[in-house]
Amino acid sequence: MIEFDSPLALATLVVPFVVALALLAARRPPLASTGTLEVWREVSAEAAVQPRRRGAPPLSAWALIAGLCAASLALAGPRLPSARNAPWRVVVDRSPSMYERDGGGTRLDRALATLREQVPTSLEYVAASADFATAAFSEFPEEWRRAPAGDWREPDWSALDDVGVLWLTDTASRAPERASLIAVGRDSASSVRPQLRRFVLDPVLDPTPLGRAVLAWAEARGYERATDARPVALSVLLATSGAERPMRCEGGAWTLSGSARRLEVPLDAPSEALLSTEDGALVLARPGRWDVGLLPGCRLEGDDLAFALDVAGKLDRAAVGYEDSTPLSAPTIALGSPAPPSRPQRSYAALLATLSALLAGLSLALRERGA
Amino acid sequence: MRAEDGLVPADSARVEFSTEFHARLERFVARARSRASREDGRRGAARGQGVELEGHRPYRAGEDLRDLDWELLARLGQPWVRVRRAEQGERLAVVLDTSASMGVGAPSKLQLAAEVALALSCASLANGGRSLLLAHGEGGRVENFSLRSANARAASIAWMEKRMARGAGRLGDLLSDPGLRRAHRVVVLGDLMDAEPAEVLTLAGWGRRVEVVQILAERELAPQVTGGVEWVDPEVGASLQLAVGERALREYGHALDTRLERWRTACRGRGQVHRLARSDAAFEDVAGALEP
């Protein structure tokens, strides 16, 4: 299918059409009513006069019309569609995690919806696993929406990091350098950003069991306590509002008791209660931040080490990449350049303009010769 | 202009009488009356008054005083005028071809025919005669108007103004009207290109005079076209595209003359009158050439 740089210019095709109509009308002889038509018939029958043939417009007129058509097409700038719209190659991650239903539909469904919203151009789809890839499909195969049988693992993204390639995944083990990325999932962006190994701990919490556990975890993981305003991976802050209440929280080998503020669950970001009682959360985690309701003075009874390990596990899972990470339901989109054109962009406007000029000249020449 | 139904409308299908025409008609009628009086006078002087005299009637204001019977005036003290044979008995019938081809020309052939018809009938009325006008009307049926008195003149003009050049009404339908059998004089006005002389001349004889006026438009009598032209018959829509050159025009003129000559010869052979008129001629000239 031919495409045009200026489709509106095609409206100028009406000009040769009008010219053709005018020429045809001009070729039609004038009408004259008469009561002596029979006399004229008699004359015509005697071959004194030849019945006039209703001739088509002369060659020069046709050449002129063709030239005008060519000029109109040249104005519109025709070209082959492949010259501009090379398709993106979408590499679909079909590993099991893509079929997790943690945000309404599978992650693949959400990723596809995001893809179609963000990249409404022509696409071709390839499903890839760690060591193989399927053939390309011009339409997304609907059966890919169901979890595949067999051992599908996260693709080897390093082999797929190229211009015009778009990764469709829920998480990627590395950030693309040349490829584009649409990732929708729980950990979607965590692993594709540089880790910020800095944290903030509310000094008030330092002497508390939780504060001590955080400091121990940070030391073990190599996290640096921030002393300036630069971004951090995690901020652990004591809640400053909320009604105080007595609390008692039990772990497997430890018991925490004292008083705590009632924490309000934020509505605008995913959150998770890291420590909680039946009466509500004691520590509420959300991306990049812990809100702590435990007030200084609470006591830890039982195994201190078990408590620290429990807290460290939660920190390991949640703290990484929370800083400026995306909410669970939002996609990560990093679109680079589309695929380079498969062949150089080629316009036929110049060719048509030349043809138009040639036809105009031909029309003049034919007219001179009376054709 | 090309009509949507494929037919080419004639140049003017209607009959219209201008104010100037009415004035010219009055003058024509007055001259006709005056001439008739003079001729009657000459005939009376030559043959004696008693030959043409049929009777008397009371004088009407404005009448030619030469018609006044002075003897009766002296004897009775009342003005009476002589009634001649023509006044008493001339029955004129005018057959008007209103087929679509009569709309050709500027002015149209029908316009001239209508003017001539009115002039003849009004002149006849002024001379004491009466007229029957015949033409095709709505739906191709034959319509007539009888002009017997001066009071009916306006109505006759209105009747004539309703004539339109349309359809392909057959002249034979008009010629077979029984009213024509009672006429002393029948004037046939039309282009008569699709009629035969014999068809018209059957009316002649038995004291009935037939006068044929063949009216053609300028483009029919002397076409001034060269190059391509599409001739269209407005009656049936038939057309013929021709490349017309000088030779074709000569051949056309010859063929047309042949047809007209057939009419002239046929009428002359039967002692009847044939006239050829161009549609842009003055009605006075055409009617004057017919007026007895």
C-alpha cells in the first residue's frame, strides 16, 4: 500500500478531473434545434456530409491530464510504507512470573495493554526463554496469554539488547542499553536501576530493638547511613501522629511489648505491614520508606538474634530499589529508538514531478502537431 | 442548453404579445378595413352598387362614412351602412401548427404564426367576417376559438397566448376538424416539414380557398453553421451530429428547396396560395400578402 507524506495534496487530483470534464464538454458539438432534421438526414444519407464522430479528446489533452495527475501525486509525496514504519520486535517473557495475577489480570495482560497504549505502530512478536526464541508473529498469539507448558525461564536479555527490540517482561535481570523495555510486575523496576546503598534511620529509633536490628542489617549489607539529602534506598522513620495504644507482638522466638502509634495505611502506594498485631500495623513498609509506630521504650523479650534476622529478611526483600521505584500496578516504560529502516526511505515525488513535466512537454508538442 | 430528459428545448415555446404588437395589430386591422372599403368602392363603381350589396345595418360610431347609405339617411333620418357579401359571410379558418418544432427560431416560428393568425382573423372580423382558430392544446387534443365579434378579440388574444410549441401533434388532426368544412377560406400556418401537400389541399375546392404559409426559422432556411453541430428535432428528440461544411450547406439548401418547391407546385397546381416566410419576418408583411 502506497502512503503519502501529504495526503491532503491528493485533493488537487480534482484539477485534472475538472480539466478532463471541460475538454469532453468542449469536444461536444453545439446543439441546435431544427424542424428540418429530415432534410439534414437526407443530406447525410447522400454522403454530402459525414456524420460527425464524437471523438475522444486528442492525445495532447490526454497527455496534459496525465501530467496534471502526476503533478498532483508528486505533491502528495508517495512512498512505500516500509520506508518509514519498520516494526518493533517485541520479545515476550513467558516465564511463570508473567502469569502471576497480582494486579488484575496477569502481568503479561497488563504489559500487553501498556504496550499497545504506548507503541501503537506495527509490531512483531517473539516469545523468548533463556535459551530459545520462537518465530516472529505479526499478531500477538492469543494462546500466549495462557501459561505455557515446559520450562520457560527469563530470556537472556543480554543477547536481545538491540535497537528496535522491545522487552515485554515483569522484571529484567539487567537494564537495557539499546533495547526498549516495558515491564509490569511486582519487582518490575527494582533490578534495572542502580542500587542506592544508603539508608536513613530516625535517630529516635536507634536505641530501640527495631533500630538496633536495622543498624545491624545495614552494617552486614554494606548500607551507609545517610547524613545528607542525597537519595537513599530506605528511610525508617518514627510516626509522629496517630493515637498511642499499648501493644504486644509475638514472633517465633521473641515478644515485643510496649506502646505504639496507630499507623494509617497510605492509599497512593502499595504498602505492607512488616510487624503487626490484631490491632493494626506496627511497621508499615512502602517503596523507599518504613513508617514505624513502635514508640521508644518498648521491650524485646526472647531471642534478640531471631528478631534481628526476621527484620533483616524483610529489609532484604523490600528495601532494595524502593527508592523511586514504581508502584506495583504501574508499568516501567523505557522506549528507545525503533528498528532502523530496512531500506533507505524512498520518495517518488521527484520521479512523478519529472514525469509531469515530460507529459506537459509532450502535450505541447502534440498540440503543435495538431494531434 | 441540453435538457435533462435528453430533448433540446426549442428556442422559445411560448407565444407572447407585446404592447407594441397590439398597436401594430390595430394599425394592420385599420389598414385592412380601409383597403377593403376602397376595393369595395372600386368594385361598386365598376359593377354597380347592387352587385355586392347584401343589405343594411345600423351605423356604428367610427365606421367608414363611405359605407354610409346616404339615401337611407335622407329618407329615414337614421344612419345605416351597406352590408357587403364579404362582411356578411366570409368564414375564415386559421390552422395553427403548434408542434415543438414551431418553437425553433428567434423569434420562434410559432410566434410569427400566432401573430399572422390574429392579424388575419381580426382583419376579417373588422370586415364583417368571422374566424375559427384551430390549434393543438393540452394533451395534443384539438382546441378551437371562434372569433365572431369585436368583444371576443381580447379572448382570442388570450387564447392565442396559451399556445405553446410542444409535442408532436399531427397536422391531420387539425385538418380533419369539421369546422374547416364550413369555412370559405382556410389559412394553414406551420413549418409543414412533416406534412404532405395533398393532405392540406384536400380542403380546397367547393368555394373554399386554401392558403398555405410555410414558416421556417433563419437557421432552417439559411444555416450559418460550420464545423461540428448536433441537430436535434425538438418534437421527438432525435439528433444527428454532423460536420457541416460549405458543400453540406449547398446540399442542404438544395434539398430544402426541393421540398419547398413541392409545396409551391402542388398549391399552384390546385390554384391555391403558397407563401414562405421566415420566422423573423413582420407579421404585417406575411398577413398582408395573404389578405384578399
